[in-house]
Amino acid sequence: MTLKLSPLDAAHRALGAKMTEFGGWDMPLNYSAGTLAEHRACRTSAVAFDVSHLGTVRVAGPGAFDALQRALTNDLGKVEPGRCQYTHSLDVDGSVADDIIVWWRSAEIFDVMPNASNTDRIVGALQALGGDGVTVEDVGATRAVIAVQGPQARSMLSAVMPEAAAVGRFRCIDVDFDGTTIVAAGTGYTGEDGLELAVPVDRAADVWRAVLSVGIEPAGLGARDTLRLEAGLPLHGHELGAGITTLNAGLEWVVSWTKGDFIGRDALAAQKEAGVSPILRGLSVEGKRPPRADMAVMSGEQRVGTVSSGNFSPMLEHGIALAFLDPGIEVGADVALDARGTLLTAKVVDLPFITKAG
Amino acid sequence: MDTPAELRYSSDHEWIRVEESKVRVGITDFAQDNLGDVVFVQIPEVGAVVKSGDSFSEVESTKSVSDIYAPVDGTVVEVNELLESQPELLNSDPYGDGWICVIEISDPTQVDGLLDAAGYQALTGD
């Protein structure tokens, strides 16, 4: 399979990035600073990620709002044009087909942003629902997306892109960059303040250069993963996916029970009635050894769950994990992880592991 | 990548420095670069009897876990305990302070079967 290349591919190679395959794309895993340094820079200063591998599916027309209300779990009626919303797309059995950010650009234009590997599936699902008065178009190839994240993201970026740097949290606005319109959204995936910029492909390298020119360091997908893990944020394919509902992942706040029907609602309602099992929890692990996905979680001799994601926490300097556990295993419980025969001591903790600076 | 000429190498990306009847063992610059940031090293125990090709240590990076294979038969006589608190030494100084252990070698002729620097560079395409 030929990997897709980001519009910023040449810039990454010029920076000496180590590249990796992710969702069918060849993307930076880390730059010369390395994953740990990039992670810490995001928690203490600001970094920039190329996230052009995310999809952008433009859903437009007078029927777009109703189609998305049917397709997605959250209630767009709680927000308005110029706002962003985190939401899920479910299969009829309640499995999370994808987790998505919607940028509500203007009254009848929505930019739906799925994960890279799910974009084609989401385009198909939305087209199937579409009907009259709705167009569904994959516009991912027309733009790059640059995420600028960290407690100083806005203050540093304001030197070169003051309008974009001022975008409100979970808001999206059109801003001018040197004669080109770009979209700035107050969204991200690190647990820090920051924003994401959607930039027409032909200006992507210029914006990337401008962002780095103020001392914001580039960061790769390695740091993006350890950052989202510390922030307790789910990754599709690990905490969300086939056989895992929004409720299993502990994300009921993403579900509107009052907005009317949506795909997967019946299955979710039945699960809520019957009792949700297993439930996603955080594990704080003793020692530096990173817990890993698929490790068994034990309570004494009894297996009580499975790790879905785990790693070394660069800020806490010990292992952390997300795990699906029997609902009887509550916060505060002592458990153990089976690391290839060695037992790691762990405690069930509240999420997130790290709260935002400031 | 750095591949010092005075060392020998295994095809599993360990380096071996011959010190009389012993060998000092670590992972190569090529290996550390591919692993990414090392966050944990399961150092072997002093006194452990190891056999060439057997896994006797594990190195974990933010990316993955990798077995470290004994390059020769022998007994572990010294380990680098600094790696417990500073596993990043494998990245910053793989041929120096990032050494993993010293093995008292059972059969010194085994060293002749290891790669020299040119052979290792050919293996890694460096």
C-alpha cells in the first residue's frame, strides 16, 4: 500500500523527522528532540503537530444539521455556528465507529473531522443518510491541519498570527494569513490549551514556517500519543471501536438522550438499562516500566480487565494506563498488570492523570 | 550512525567490547535510534548464566518493548545499575555510560563469530 504524504512532508524531512505509518499516512513520529522532550515542551511551553492525516468531511446544505443530528451522538442544538463539538458516530449495535470533532463553520456548513483511517467510512455513512438538501464531500486533500498546543501556544503564536491565537476554546473562526483565509479552532488532543489551524495546501509550508519561527517546537505522533494518554483521552482502535460503546468508554456526556433518535441510540439505551460493563478506568502503575495494550489486569488471582493503552508518563515519571475493568473494580482499588510474566503494581485512579497547566 | 571500529557486533544490534576474558555489552547507536526514547531497562541479574541468542534483558521505549539477546555464552558478572534511574543513557551514550552488563565468557572463540564494524554497517545499510 502506498502511504499518503502530508502537504508538509518535505518540511518534516528537512527537520530530520523520524517518520512512521499511521492510519495509511507517513507522518512524523518524532523530531530530533525526541518524544519525551517534545512531550514536556507541550506541557510547559508550546509545540506544533502536523495532523493533516485527520479527515475533513464537509457536510453542507439546508438538511445538514438534521442529517448530523441523526448520524452523531451529541446534540448540535447545544451549540451554534462558529462552535466546535466533540461527538461520536455509532454503529447500530452502539459500537463507536469513530470519534469526531465537528467544526460548525457557518449556518449550513459543517466540517466533520474523523480519524485518518475512518474517513472513508464516515463519508459513506453520511452520504447514506444525506438525502435531499445535503452534500457530503471529503475535502481533506485541500488543506493541511496544524495543531499548536501548550500553555504558551496562544501567547507565542500571537506574534505572527494574532487573530488565530485569540480564537476561543471550542470556537472556530476564519482568519486572514497574509492574504489567505485559514480556519482557526480552539481544539486539540493534548489536555493543554491550544488551537488547530486548517490551511489551504498551497500555503501549508508558509504557515508551518511562521508557527516555528516564534520558537514553537515541532512534535510528532509519539508525543501526541503520550500527551493524550496523560490527559485520559481515548484513541480510536484502543478505547473506542468495535464492541466498545460510548458508555463503556465513560463518555456518556457525549450522548444526548433528549435530542431525538440517532444511529445506535437503541443499543446504548438498552446497555444503560442493563448496566455498563466493562468500564474504562485509569491505572497509575508503580515504576518506570511502561504498561502496554492487551496486558491482563489482575485483582489477586482473578482477571478483572485488560489494558487498552499504556505508556511511561513523561510528567509523572511512572507508568500509566487506560484499561477496561469490571464495574466492581472502583477508583482506589489495588490491581496488578501482567507484563510478560512480571507483575506490575497499580492503583485505579480518576482521569485525567494530568490536569492542564494554570 | 556511529559504529566504533574497535567493537564487535551481533545481528541483534548489540555491541560487544572484549575485555580479556570478559565482554561488555550494550545496544548500538542504530538500535537506540530505532527504539526512540528509552524509559526502562530490565537489567539482568549478576550471576545469571546466559546462552548466546537467549533474551536476557528488555529495553522499553515510549514506542515499544525489545528483547536484548545474549551475544555469547557466559555468566553475568557486572550490571549497569545506573540504568535503573537513568535509562536514557542508552540513547545519550550507547557505547559508553549506556552499557548494560559484563559477561564472563565461556568460550572465547565465540567472539570470532560476531560481526566487525564493517559487517554490522553492511547489515544496517549504514
